[in-house]
Amino acid sequence: MKNKWLQTVAAAVILTLPVSGIVWPLPTAQATALSTITVQTSANVTAGQAIVIKGTATLPTVLVKVINNTNDLVEYFDSVAVQNGEYQTSFHLRSGAPVGSYTVVVGQGTTVQTAGFQYVAQQTGGGGPTGPTGSTPPPPPPTPVTPPATPVTTGKVATYQAPKDATVVTPVTENGKQVLKAVVDNKKLQDYIATIAKTSAANQPKPVVVIDVPGKGDQVQATLQIGTFQTLQQQSEQASLQIKTELGALSIPTKSISSKAQEIGLTSETPVQIKVTKADASSTTLVESMLGTGNTIVSPVEFTIEVTSTGTTTEMNGFDAYLEHTVYMPSVPQADYKYMTGVYVDPLTNSYYPMPTMFNVSGSGQLDGTILRKGNSIYTVVKNKKQFTDMSGSYASDVVETLASKYFLNGFEDGTFRPEKSVTRAEFITMLTRSLGLVPDKSGAVGFTDVQPDQWFAGAVSIAVKEKLVNGYEDNTFRPEQRISRQEMVQLMYNAMKSAGYSSSLTKEASSELLKRFSDQGDVPAWAQEAAAAAIQEKIVSGMDNDRFAPGETADRAQSATILYRMMKALNFIN
């Protein structure tokens, strides 16, 4: 059964096949939007022959799809920009593509046109294309059966390798750059995904389907449909789909794509284009000017996700879960991990922000840096060693040095950290949002009567409200200068963990049992008991002297740093 898009126009199209190529006229109603399209080959295409598709259009972009009529598979799919009223793209049919007729579909929405060509076997002599004279053509090959998907499970992740023949990669040159265009056969990949065992429990390994795009280039463009993400989500709400290239890898939670698609009104057939790009010279220079030449360990890599609908291409960003941006690094001693972190670079504001980052050595010996953020942009990994003059001998010296080297904590201008200094609510919420990789919201919409948009902590408070980390007090105040108590700190930390995807399995009875170890358990208010129990279970807090939890006591900078460090370890945000 042909694609619905093709069905809507097939009856209205009249095809003519001149000797020089394939040209078809347009219905009058569409002539102003899309005029002639020409496939610049002969009507018969042989193996290795380039197929050039070009034409004119008034749309900003056109979608180009080539359908194999033998089995209704999409052999090529791309979003092509229209420049000066013209567009052009080219590709080669994959090795092993069946002989027969193919249909080209170009356009947007219902403004489309189609054409066709024949893919024929090369003549080798000794008879016609179907064999010796008088012989019977061989029967068609049997329909392949997709075998059950088998994962490689490592820890909490079950990795599934997508079938290699589900992706067609075509190298092209665009604006002087070598680009690898990878088109996913959505039906073939969805059939494979359907064989993955369904999981529902959060404690089961997270399924990750990996699409490999081999080859070297300046950019990789992988195109697939929203429906493929939705199919994987049906197998597991925890599942992710990863595009793996030689420039880097991007792992995307399927539920984040699905919810974003629903939010902006996209259908299951809407194409999604995932780009992994080697940053240009200007971006590299910008990064070095901000972070210092020699501090960056890898060249910056840009990750983007775009969707094209009704003739408009829009970037997808601002997701509800963390995406994993992996960059490849030279080998370094494991002891250096504490001085390294991934950073998000914002070229519009010439700013950079530290991001939660995990470093792992793959089975091939490659050191990977996986940078976690709920969005896309330019990323790199930097090395920075920070020490303070007043931390020698402190129980928190290693924790503070690690977080400060990763830019999550700051000291004072005189080179001190002042570990015993009390912490205000404004200071802690700033440290907390930074440790989650949340970028300050400078829109000015804070929401509290005692926080003004021009105050240094306003951006951190604003993003904390949006991420549901903090509610404030009943009188609509935040009380930024108030010293934070241990019970408030634990509750804010627990809110942050839930925002990062953490889910506690503790029952109310189990929470009460954990708190019984403290002599002052009755002083822990009801609203903080669940958070306190989760913090104890995850070994983030252990109490004070004399078996006290001390919920109402204020926390100092050393305690705050220790809690943040342990929280990040529990979330797998740092090594």
C-alpha cells in the first residue's frame, strides 16, 4: 500500500517521459508553489549511476522522497533548501536495491509532485536482462522475517543495534562541507523495534536503539519520522534512540520527542532531522577565547534536532528530560576526570555553562565524554584545576576541589572558599541549578515579590521555579537572604533529583523506618520526611553528631558542597 502522501496526488499527476529525462507537468492550482521537477538521468537507471533531482519552487524547503515500488520502502528522504527559487539534490541507490520501478515525491504537505524511473540490472552479455532467451524469470525472494532483537546489557542499559540495511547513507558536498545524509527506512526500523521486549518497571535496563552512521565528514544529517520514536516509546517509557557518528553521538529519550511533538502539533509522519556538526573555526575561536587556549580537550561539536512541517523548519529544543551528547576524547589518566567537565557554549551571548558529564572508556578503548542537558547547542570538554587556600585539612577538600574545577562552585576573590560560612537560600539555589546543568533564565519572570530581575540570583531562582524545584512561601516570597536549613536543603535537593528523572521506591513505612535511626526524628516536619528518607537511602546525608538529623539547623558551605556532590554521584552526573 503506497504512502498516504503519494496516494493524495497520484491520480492527479500526468507523467511524460522524454528521452533526456523524466518531466511532468503540474496541476494549475499548484503551479505557483511548485513548478517543473526534473530527474536528470535517463528513464533507465543502472547501478552506480547518480540520480539528480532538481526543480523550482516558491517554498522555503521541499521534502524529497524516493519510494521503492517493489516493497514500498523509502530508499531516500531529505529536506532540501530552496535557494533563489531552485533546489537540487542527488543520491545513489543502495547496493542491493531491487530492480524495478521507483517513485520520486517532492513537495510539502499536499503541495507535491511525483515522477518515476526504472532501476535495471546491468547487462553482462549472453542473454537479456532476465537470463538466456526463453528462460523463465526466477521467482521473487521470500519476504524476510525480522528476527527478535537481542541487546547487549551493561549495567542499567540494554543496547540494541539497529539493522544496518535500515539506513542509507549518501555523502554529498554542501557549501564546501562534506555532509553524510543518512535516511532511515522507518518501516524496517519500526519492524525491528517491535521485536524488542516491552518493559515497564523503572528498575529494568533502559533500552537504547543505536543507529550507526559510518563515514567521515564535517556534518551528519540523520532523517527519520516522529512515528519511529513513538514506536520505541511503546516498548518502554524509559527508551532512548541514539544516532552514533564519527563526530559524536546523540541519545534522545523517546518520550521527550513524543511530548514535544504533541506540544507543537506534529504527526507521526513528520520528518525529524538530527544533525551532528563539527564546529566551524569561529565557534572554536569563541570557545578558546572564553575558556583559554589549551584548556579545551576536544574540538567543539554542535548537536541540533529539526522538524519540517507545512513548509517550515523548526528547531526542537527545551526538552523535559536529559539528552546525552557524547564527544570522543584523547586518552587521559582516570585521576584527571575530577578536573574535567563538559560545557555548553552559547554563541549568542558569548557565555558557557558547566554541564553534568560522565567519562567512560568504551570496549574499543575510546574515552567518551557524555554531556547531559535538556537541550542542544555547541559542546566541548575542558580541563580546569581549582584549589582554595583555606581548604587544606577540611573533610570536604576533595569534594570542593572537584566541583570547583568543574565550574559548579565558586570561591571568593581572595582565593578562599570559606567552608564554615553559612549558606543563604539564594546561594544554595544557584549552586543547585548549576549542578543540574540548568541555564539561568534571564527573561525577568521570577514570580516572587522579594526577587527582582536585576539581582544576581534572579536567573537561578527563575529557572528553579520553571523546573519545579522551589515553591517559595505562602506569602509569595522566596526570602533569598535567609540562611538555609538542613531540612530545606534536603527538600530542594530531592526536588532536583526528581526533575532529573529520579524516582524513589520508598513507601511511607520504609521512610519512617529510615528516620528512626535519628534521636530527633520527631523534629523532621512531615513535608520533608520523604526527601530526608530518600537522601538517607541514597547515602547523600548521614546526620550530625549524637545521632541527630538536626533538620532545623543551618548548613554551611562545606556541607552544601558535600550534599551536591553526593547528589550528582547518585544521579550519575559525575564520575
